[in-house]
Amino acid sequence: MAAPPFETELKLALAPGEAAKASAAVPLAGREGRRTRFTALYFDTPARELAQHGLGLRLRREGRRWRATLKAAGDSGAGLHRRPEWEYPAPGPVLDLARFAGTPLGDLPEAATLHERLVPILATEFTRTHWQLAIAPGSRVEVALDEGRIVARGRALPLEEIEIEVLEGPASAAFDVAETLAAALALRPEPASKLARGLALAAAARPSPCHAEQVSIEAAPDTAEAARRIAAACLAHAQANEAGVLASDDIEFVHQLRVALRRLRSALRLFREALAPGIVAEFADDLRWAAGILGRCRDWDVFVTQTLPPLVAAQGDARAGRALLSRARGRQREARAAAREAIRSARYGLAMIRLGRWISAPAEPAQGGESPKDFASRSLRRGARKVAAGAAAFSGLDGAGRHRLRIVVKRHRYAAEFLGSLFRAQQVKRHVRALARVQEALGLANDCANALAHVRELSPPPEFAEFSRGWFAAREAAGVASASRALAIAAGKRRFWRRPRADAPDEPAP
């Protein structure tokens, strides 16, 4: 089979109202775009056989012409989609599957009778305004502004996005244009295709929060590439939760997006010596800003759902409790609105585009230096020493000191997760679990201080404020005691990083 043509495009979701400003944004301003009305039907079997094999089959009317397209799974990350596609001009609204002979469609089970089982599963209806831009000699892109909707089973989803397809030249050309557009428009990379969004709409699937996934760096040729792969996983974790933050009140979306950005910051910090100069500084301020806004939202989410209800129940003044809960929910709504505004902002979108550019860039050949395994062992050894030093001084730490130790533990835990694929899985899992218990206990103590500040901000009656101080002091003391025990347990875990994955026996901790 001849190698199929590959489509490379960067998808960008537009914030509400931004589509109207797109044609006036550089580099589109002053250029006449071509407008075409598109109507497309997507096909699959009732059992979703194509989707299960990563295939998408589309019949689309483009103005007066029809075109059939088959797309296969490819690489997708940071909003950049690279995938093989096959297409042919169709004489009308009829699929001829014989035209896709020699493609993955023909490799499906019972492919000979596939045409009997195919049914329309969703449709897209939109107007596309497109411009072709020459970026540099040998580098051309098409910018497409799509405005319309995705329709499935009587439900509709608004569609406002920009696609930048690379017609000639490197993928970086798409990011060049995206960065320029981001100076005038609030947009962000869109990880999901129209088909993926349509399938979710057809299934009436409620979005669910996505958690971090383990990434393997065993095959990474050097430490810089290991850093890039880990950062890509962190960015995917973040982008998988953005739509949920914008559309859902489920507090777990905010939590997971915040965790993703914290992990990304920790990864960049961990690998800073292995990265090109300026990489960490380029992203640090924007990531800290976004994580801070999400952190305030998370604090109020936890306070409203987990902290205040048991406090009110313990204090016993139901009337005062209802008033406080009402005011707290108001603060929570304000914090959630601020988080959504941040995710829709041009600043956030531009930061994600720049991160995507770095992650998607071709890897540069390694110029010597540490191997990933040597780097991992050294980094984990250094992190463990910091945790041990904090544990030794723990009994004399005040609240600020315990908070700093919590950050040290969190960074060491993330490092163990990032680098864990280079070592024995069970050893890594036990170590990470022990660190998570320490982090949770220290977090409880730290949350008490934050919660008490929230109570004061809500101006409770004096007797409620007095009760809160005692109640949180007791919980903080319990958290400190639990953290002390958890630190002792973590200190006794084997130092798995002393030996990369091998069949040799483990050494106990000193």
C-alpha cells in the first residue's frame, strides 16, 4: 500500500464572540477570504466499528461539490493533529466504498458487507471562510474559520473554531500563524476533532474529569526528549479538562486542570538543566498566573463542599451556618467565573500555543550529557535528601515551614511519577503512595489555615468565629500528627532509584 497523504492541522477553539473579529486580525486583515457553505454527514455502524478502529468516514458537500474522506488515527497533541487521510470527489450524496480499497477501511472485519451496516451518525453544518497564506519560501498554510454547529440525535453543539492546515513546509508554520492570531483573539488549542465532539454529543455523554496518565520515557534518547514527552502528557491532561471547567460545575474539572498545570510547572523545574536556555522562563509566569486563579477556585470549592458543612454541623448554629454557606457559595461562583475567564483569555491561549510549539518541534540531536536513567537517579536522590531534611526538622516547623515541606514532598512525588518508568513499577508505586500520604496529611494542616481565613472573610458571628478557631486548631494538630507518622513510614521505603530496572535484588534504605 502506498503511503497515504498526511493532514497536519492546528485546531483552535474560539471564545464566544471572537469569530466576528477574526477576519480583522493579523495576518488575515486586508485579505479577502473565500466563503463556502459546508454540510457533512459522518458514517459508522450501529456498533461503532469505525470509531473502535480509529477511523472516521465523512461525506461532505462543499458548495456545489461533494467529497468523501476517510481519516485514520494519527498523532494528536497540543491541538496539532497529524493523521493519514484518503479522499475522492463524489458525484453526489452517495458513498462508494470501493474507492477506499487498499486503506484501513478494507482491513476491518467483514469489510465486504460494511456498506450494508453503515448509517449516518452525526452531521456538521457550518460556513467556512478560508485564506491561504505564504509564510516563507516553501511554507504555506490555509487558515479556515468555521462557524456553525454539530448535530446528532436532535442535539446541537455550537461550532466556532479556526483550523490552520499546513499545505507546505514545517508544522511550526501553523504555530507561527496561531501566535499572531492570539495577539488579537481569545483562542486556545482544541484537542478534540469535530467527529470526537459529535460522537460525544450523539451518546449524550456527560464530560468526565480526566486524571494524569503515566508516561513512559524508557525509549527517550536523551533527557531533553524525556522532558518533552512528560510535558506533552501534562499538557494533554490540562487540555482534556479545559472544556469541563468552561461548561460544567463539577469541581473535579478545576481540580484536575490545576493539578495538570502544577505537574507541568514541576516537570519544567525538574528538567530545567536539560532544556534549552529560556524554556522554563518563557512559560513560568503564565503557568503560575493560571495555576493561582485555579487555586483560588479550588480553595473555595473545597471550603464549600468539604470544610464548611461539618464545621456548621459541629458548631450547631444552623441559622448562622446557612448564612455563611450562602455567602461562601457566592465567593465560589465568583472564583469559578474568574477561572473560566482565565481559560478563555488570550493570555492563557497564547501560553498553550507556545507550549504546543515547543512540544511539537522536532527533537534536536543529543549532544552528550547525562542519560535519562542517570538524570533520574540523581534527581530523585536530591529530592529524597530534601524530604529527609524536612522530616528531621519536622517537630520544630511552624505552619509556614510545614507548607514549604509539603511543596518539597509534592515535587519529589511528581518527580517519582515522571521518572518511574525507568525503575521497578511496584517499588515506584509504594514510594509514591507513601509520599501521597505525607502530602495529604500536610495538606490537611495547610487547608485549616486557608479555611480559617475564608471563615474570617465571611464575617461570621463572634461565637462562630471563636468556635472555628478551636475546631480548625484541633484538625490542624491531627494533620500534623498524621504527617509525622507518614513521614516516618516514607523514610523507611526502599530507594528504588539506586538501581535502574534490572533483575538484581533491591537494597533497603539506610
